[in-house]
Amino acid sequence: MQTVTRWYHFVAYFFGGAFLANTIPHLVSGIMGSPFQSPFATPSGEGLSSATVNVLWGVVNLVLAYLLIARVGRFDLRKTTHVVVLGTGVLLMALMGAQHFGRFHGGNL
């Protein structure tokens, strides 16, 4: 049975990719026991949050990514358009993260 991919499915896959990419730095930093920037720090996005807060924030991002990718429409890894839209969300969020977090960690040379 062929299902129709509606425009809002692509929007969900794009943002699902963005949330998926945002999972990585928070979850990895938290698991490593390192403080890292989060929206809950002071100032928001610039101050450091505890490792525990980052693990929780990473898991929230992972859940949101799951909901947007797996529960909206019928995401199919074999459909190039689905993967490209998801990958674009991952790439843009990763580039934004590199620019933002690079200011604090010496990555913007």
C-alpha cells in the first residue's frame, strides 16, 4: 500500500533531524560527566549545566526526534527524499552547534 508523504511530514523529518543532532553533544557530555551549555543554564545557552541536566536534555531531544521521525507519516530509510530532508536537519543543526559551542570551546579558529 502506497502512502502519500504530505508537506508537513517533511517539516517533521527536518526538525526530527535537528533534534537528533542536538541529542549528541548533550548526551555525550552528560555521560562523560562533563558540564556543558544548555537552555537551562544562566545565561541560557551560554552558562554550563550539570552532567545530569545534559543527560536529561539529551534524552528529551532523542524522544522528540523519535516522535517527529517515527510517529509522523511513514518515514522510510529507502526513500531518498525522506533521508535528504532528515539529513539536512541534522547537518544544519550540527553546523549551528559547531558555531555556537565553538565560541566556548575553542572550535571557531
